[in-house]
Amino acid sequence: MPLKDSITEDMKSAMKAGDKDRLKVLRLILAAIKQVEVDSRKELDDPAVLGVLEKMVKQRRDSVEQFTKGG
């Protein structure tokens, strides 16, 4: 199963389970993937989806680092 489809299925199960935090994160991930797809005008394969996820992780780590430095 492609990674994007797996994320979509996880989102559906989070909706059914009422897990709001997990649902928010999965929606954020899917929105980022869809934005890249719209920008590039093509559907992303698994390596490209992993690239989007790695970029998101790096952004969050940078934000945490800046926050801890800023006090």
C-alpha cells in the first residue's frame, strides 16, 4: 500500500476512534502532501512523500530549537 494511502487510512481510523490529536497531525501531513502535489502538478510517490515528511520534521525541530534559545 502506498504511504499516502496508508496515512489516509490511519486518518479514517483516528476519526472513528475519536483520537483528535492524532487526527490533527494526520490532516496536517496530508495537507502538506497535497500542497506539494498541487505545486508540482503530479502525484507523489513514496520517496517524495518521505521527503515531505522529513521536511516537516526538520521544520518542527528548528522551531523547537529557536523556542528554547529564545526562552
